[in-house]
Amino acid sequence: MFAERLDRARVAMTQQGVDTLLLSVGADLPYFCGYEAMPLERLTLLVVPREGDAHLIVPFLEAPRVVERPGVFDLVPWRDGEDPIVLAVDLIGAAGTAAVGDQTWAGFLVDLVAALPGTRFVRASEVTAPIRSVKDAAEVEVLRAAGAAVDRIAADLQAGAIPLVGRTEADVAAQLGRRILDEGHHRVNFTIVASGPNAASPHHEAGDRVIRAGEGVLFDFGGTMVGPDGVGYCSDITRCVHTGEPAPGFAALYEVLVGSHAAGLAAATVGTPCEDVDAAARTVIDDAGYGEFFIHRTGHGIGVEAHEHPNIVVGNKLPLVPGHAFSIEPGIYVPDRWGARLEDIVVATADGPDSMNRADHRLAVVDG
Ligand code: ZN
Ligand code: ZN
Ligand code: ZN
């Protein structure tokens, strides 16, 4: 699998005139070689020339964690006291253009730029994002399993099986985190719990506010589930519940959101430009008069990373192809008052959009 992925990277490198691909911290590295670098100050770097063998430079003390993959890369461990940039420069040689991982520490890039004055550096995502964004059947099955796992948690929230009123957001968020692991993820990525007016902040950090009766609570949570060959794929879902009957204004707002989500989903067909999916969801909210309160793009790609390509956003004219996996997550946020968002992960297929999340879209009313 990894050898095949690297072959695809080399084809893209050839098309784009990239001589060497340099991957460090970030999701490209596990995707292409099965190894995830710790975000350390010591350099880990996969050096992939357009032709010839790839080499993985790793700190000597990290080498025991590396699953060796003959035919994919050769291991180059370095010891404390050695200069790993010298090792890297040796392997990179006289590359005219190097594509460096977008999340590589700036410090290492500064050193590489200084050591390779004849090399032009570009973002590795130009090579890697188009490859990673199109999921194969095995990847989609992991996304589906991760989606089903968070659906079970969402269903419990909607059924009132997870108590809310009288608890702090942070307490509920901690419980969601434990559930994400219990349901089969190996890592928790985020647990947003935003109650009452806090839901007007899309990425509100769960805090010590106590959830009350008679208000909306927004939950947006996800984790990473291990798939083929140990590479992890992400879940990401948003649902809202209301503690007791909602005010008419909130219920009306939420109905607009359901319509917006449905319009976005219906538009997410193969061949449709990403920005048209955004427009389909946005038009429903605009037409209902809430346009100024929908303050972000309709969605983002998802896979090894919770946010990757393609973005469902104005200006992205990329047409959807089978295997594109992304969120559809319109939101309406009225400052100091309330907010709501509805999010599913969707995969584009020749037979139409395939939702990884099946939890009920309606506003769940739980005991106040
Ligand atoms: Zn978000
Ligand atoms: Zn999302
Ligand atoms: Zn989300």
C-alpha cells in the first residue's frame, strides 16, 4: 500500500517538476510511509527523490518505534550530537525543487534553505493533497466505521442518555472523550460542548459554564480510528439538543439549518464544483435571512487529518470526484444569544453522496 502511494507521489512530482519530497511532522508522513513522527525538536524527515530509494531520517531513540518497510524506505537513524540537516542535505543532493511538508517545523526549513541555496522550496501539499483527498474503498470503510462510532454517542445525547442539566460543559466534554475511545477510536481529536449563548462561537472551548434547563447545547466531536496498516482516519460530527422545549425563534433557526444541510448534501454529486455545494447550503440560510450569521465555509475535507482537502468553500472550483470525503456543516450563530450547527461526513460516489453519519438531523429535545 505505501509503495503504491509513494509511486503516485512520484508521478505527481514528475508532473509538477518536483525533484524531492520532504515529509516530517504531520499527516503526510503516516499516509505515505506508515510512520507518524512525534512533534519533537529532533528532526524526523522522509526524503523521497523522484527516482531512487526513499530514506527515513529518524532520531536514534525513536528508531524502535519505526515499522521497517523494505521497498518503501531505508532507515537512517541519527544520534544526539550529530547534525541531521547534514544527513538530509546529503540525501537531497542538488535538487532544483523540493516540496516540504506544510507542517514541518519552520526551524528545520530555515536550516534547509540555508544549506541548499540552489533549491527552490514549495509546499508538499501541492503534491500530496490531491492524492490524499481521494479515498479508496478501504479508507472509506474506516471513515464509515468512525462515523458509526460517533453516531452512537450522538444518539445517546439525543435520547437524553447522557445527563446535561446541572453539569459543566467541561464535565460533559470529558465524558464524550471517554466515549470516543470506548467506541473504538484510538485518539480523541476534539470535544466541543457549547451551551446557550456559548454556541454562538463555532469553536467554543468547553468550560466551566453549567448547562441549564431551557437552552440549546451544541456538540461537535471526533477522533481518529486506526485503519489499514495502522494509519488512522478521522470522525467529525455536530448535533444540537435542547434541554426542554425550544423557544420558537430557536426552533425556526434550526429548521433552516436542516434545510440548508439537506440542500448541501443533495448538491454533493460527482462533477459538482466544491463551491457549488457551499452555495447550495448557503442559499437556504441566506434566503431565510440568516446569511450574516453563517460565518464559515460549508465544509472541509477529512481523512488522516480532521481538516484536509477539499474545502467546500467559495472559490474552490474543483469538481467532486468519487472518493472525495468532506463535511457538510452549515451553522447559524447569533452573537450573545444562541447558535446551532449540523454536520455529517459525506463521501462523493458515482451513485450520489454517501453519508458516513446517520444520526437523526432533527433537534432533539431532552428533559429540562
Ligand atoms: Zn470546525
Ligand atoms: Zn468539521
Ligand atoms: Zn465538527
